[in-house]
Amino acid sequence: MSLKILPNISSPEDIRSFSIKELQELCIELRSHTIETITEIGGHLAPTLGVIELTVALHYVFNTPKDKLVWDVGHQGYAHKLLTGRFEEFPTIRQFKGLSGFLKRSESEYDVIGAGHASTSISAALGIAEARQQLKEDFRVAAIIGDGSMTGGLAFEGINNAGHLGKQFLVILNDNEMSISPNVGAISTYFTRLISNPLYNKVRNEFWDLTGRLPIAKSTTRTLIKKVEESLKSLIVPGILFDELGFRYFGPIDGHDLDMVVNTLDNIKDIQNPVLLHILTKKGKGMVSLNMNNREYHEDAVKFHAVKPNGKAKPSEKIEKKINSEKPVPSFQDVFGKLSCEIARNRDDTVCITAAMREGTGLVPYSKEFPDRYYDVGIAEGHGVTFASGLASQGIRPIAAIYSTFLQRAYDHIIHDCAIQHLPVIFCMDRSGIAGEDGPTHHGALDIAYLRCVQDMIVTAPKNGNEFRHLLYTALNINDKPFSIRYPKASSVIFDEAGQMELLPIGSWETCRQGKDIAILAVGPMVYYAIEAANKLEDRGISAEVVNCRFIKPMDTSCLDNIRSRFSKIITIEEGIINGGFGDGVSAWLLENSFSGRLKRLGLPDEFVEHGSRDQILSMLGLDVNGLLNTIYDMVDEKKESHNYK
């Protein structure tokens, strides 16, 4: 559609003189422009479509950036970006060197706190509110959190502390459940308007103070008043829980009724106590039909949570030819989905656990075929790991499918509840390494480093889908310690659906290519970059040996000792942080065993890597074939040249 208002907005200040009608027209443009842009380039879509009206109302009512808005996760933040001076850059969102798909402090003063993991907004916003107190400043603070993020324990820890501190603090619960609560109706709407009205609150507070000055029966009178109010509110609204935690509860209100949202925010913004506003929205509004039954709506809302490019931005002819000529190979994610079902058909003692990532981890087929053996614990990774440990203590074999970056949140649970107790939980960590356009909050950079140091933990990485099968079955053969398998958001390279499993000796490596001049020790699919580089080195008369180091811990020290004795030049390559990673383990062993040659460790640097496609990031970091070749040329003291072998 033709945009008349949105291109002229450089900051929220530009909309604060708008009429409600103009704000409604702005909402239409925001929704249309977001859909048109994101369906073309790909990205998160449904979450932000559900909060268009809320975003406009917040920037209209609150004096941002002086007043602080803290968004949970950032999936909801696209409209926020458009209203805060990033309209021209919006088509670059999640693209290499472009706007982040999440909020980012270095990107805008309006992005108070960035977050790619859920459930953080309340705690962070409460910290900001208390900083206001410490600095004796005057501004409002609001946290916007989705009902899905409320499944995370951190959200309730924040609410509990906020209720205790008792300062001005607004939490907006964006409830996009797939059915509208029966409490949404004329009575509920009227009650919300009543209790959010400043006059009502003034009378309520003054009457409360008055009862405190009564000479007799003060306690009885106040108890009676409190019971009447709580009974009425619990009858009409589901807010008694938050009231008990120290919050004034308002709602639920229709989050797509802009006039109501604006009026409610205006009425409650200056209440000097913790406040929770409950709004009901539709995830994907404007793209998902609202006239469907609940199941169909839910499926479409999930479908449009994030979309792939619609093809209008055509890839180059060279890339198209390559795509069309190659036989499609399933991703590691899809391979895991197939293998989990394969294992479940063969073993009744297995279950799968995930933390609100059924689609992302490939467990949709498993959840449908084995619903009684599938557990989604919500955004509660710590609980998921301890829950898995409890299952394992009773002889069940749990497979916990959790993104590498999300498993960081459960670190103590891995150690205290699993490893120390020698419980055989299997961790399947998707998005290990470069996670692509989601950027640093989602890159699985740290899992090798943070799991290598956990006593008794077995740490592995398959080079392809077939080896993934071997490692999973090998893990199920271990009964007294946890076992982790890491794999990237990428093609599984090779996968035979009818293939047979092979039990691998713990700590065994595999020599994929013999050589005599230099040894390349590669982890996971990096093996194939190493093999391709080694093949190209033959043209220069350099003979490279490639070793698949599928067991990161324990290492194959027999193989490593053989390499130490035969090579004076060794390279390690991994899709993880160098500090504390696989290369560090190799380096320490070689040092202790008197290796006198040269060692080069390749991996992710000691800095946070920005967003971009996996291929772009690996190329930038020198972790592709070309980068590996140039590293090898340097090590063999040949003239460094620029090559383009891709």
C-alpha cells in the first residue's frame, strides 16, 4: 500500500500530536509495511503484528526515550524500530551488516535493553526502576512481556521482587493465547475502565487512609474492604494472583482497541505502585485469519512466527543453478526429528523434552507420533534439565533437545542435577556454532567451552546426519554419565534414512584423509571444509591429513599422540569459541606431551559475532575453505595470496 504517514516519522515525538484516527491510520501502515517487507526478506513476523496498536499507544502515551520501555525477546520490536528512526534501514533487518532482528543498545537510544532469550524484561526493567531511585531521577518504566515468556521462572522472580520493592513499575502482559477469555466482555471492560480511572484510585486511596484513622475496629473495617474488593476482582478478572504478589492488576483489555489501550495506559501510567496491565492480542493479526477455529489459528500463528523470503528478491543465476542441481539433503534439525522417532519405535524407555521449541528442534513428527512421551516444559530450560534428571533417575532415557545458546540458562542444573549424580541425560544442541540472522544472542558459540569443563560430561559433534545416528545410539548405550551432541543450523551433508546405526568407541576419532605435511583436526561439519581444502592443496604439492574429531571430550589421545609424532604443523578448526574450546584441549595435551611444532587454533573470536548468513559469517572469520587455505599457506611459509574457491 502507499504509505503517507510512516515515512515521515523520525521519532515518537512526531506522533504525540496525532488524533486517535491518525494513530489508527498509522497502525494500518505499520502492519502493511511490516508484512510487505518481512515476507520479502524473511524474518520474525507474527509476534510484532500482534502488538502494533500497543507499540503505537506506548510511544504516544509515554515520553520515550526518557521513559524506558523494555521489550521481552525482541520479536515484538519491529514496529518499535519503525517508530524510532529506523524506517529507511528496515529492509536490512537480519541481513549481514544490517539492523538486528532484536533490540540492540548500540543501535538506538530507544533500545534500553536488548534480549534474544525470553523472560528477562521484568528483571531488567526493575533494575532500571531501582537505578532511577538511586540516581534520584524521574521517569517511568514499563516492561512488555508475552504470555509465553511468563512460563520462564525468571519472570516470576522479577515479579516477586518488584512487588516487594513496591515502586512505580508497569508490567504489560501481552497475552496472545489462541482463544479469548470469557472475561472479555461488557462487564469486564467497564470494570477495567472503572478501576483504572484516576478519580477511582484517588477515592480508593483516600478512603483507605480514612479507615486507618478510625478509633475502633480499624483492622476489621480494612479487612472487610479488602475482601470485598478481592472477591469482586476475582469474580470478574483473573488478577488475584498478581494482587497477592504486590501488583495492582488491570485488565484484561482488547489489545487491538487502540482507543482503549491509549486511555488505559494514560490512566495507570503514574500509579506509584507496581502495576500489571493484561492485554489480549492476536499473534499474526493482519496476516492470520481470525475467523478460524482455535486449532487452525494456532497452526497459522506458528507458521507466520517467522517467515522465509517469498522469492521476490531473486538469488543470482549461479546460486539458483547450484540449488536446482543439488539433491536436497535434510538439515540436522530434520535429521534429529527423524532419528528421535526411529529410536522411539525401537526403545520404549526413551522420551524427548524441549523448552518451547518443538518446531525449532524438529520434534513436530515425534510429538504427533509419541504424544505421551513428548514433553514441552515451556521457556524453562533449567526446569527441563532437572526434570530430565528426575526421569533418568528412574531408568527412563531422556533426550533433551535445547538450542546451544538456550542451554546456557540451565548450566547449574546440568552440573548439580545431572552430572554430579551420574545421570545419563542426552543433550541434543541445535544451533551450535553460527545461528545465522538471529545474531549473537542465538549463536551457539560457547557450548564446547562450557561443557568440556563439566566432569564426566561426554561432548561430541557429528560431521553428518549418518554420524548423528551413530552418536545418538552410542549415547543410549551409556548409563552413568551425561552425553552431549552439538550440531549447527545447516545441512546434515549426508543422511540415509534407511541407514543402520553403529556404536562408536567412546573418545574415538576418524582419519578421513591421509597426509604427511600438515594435520587438520576438525570438529563437526568443519570436516568437509577441511577435506575440500586438503584436496585443493594437492595442486600446491601440500599433503594434508584430515581427522574427524567427533569426540571433543574425551579426546582420542592415541590418535593425537600419533599425530604429534608425525607432524610438525597442526591446525584445529571448530565452530565455537577458541578460548576454552576444542583447540585449547588439543593445545594443552600437546604442551604436556612435549610437542615442539606449530599449532594454529581456528574458531570463533573472543568477541560477540554479529548477525548474517552462516556462510557470510564463516567467510568473514576465515572458517571456510578459502580461509583455511590461507591459514595453511601461512603455516607452510608460502606467500599468502587471496583465493576464491567457492
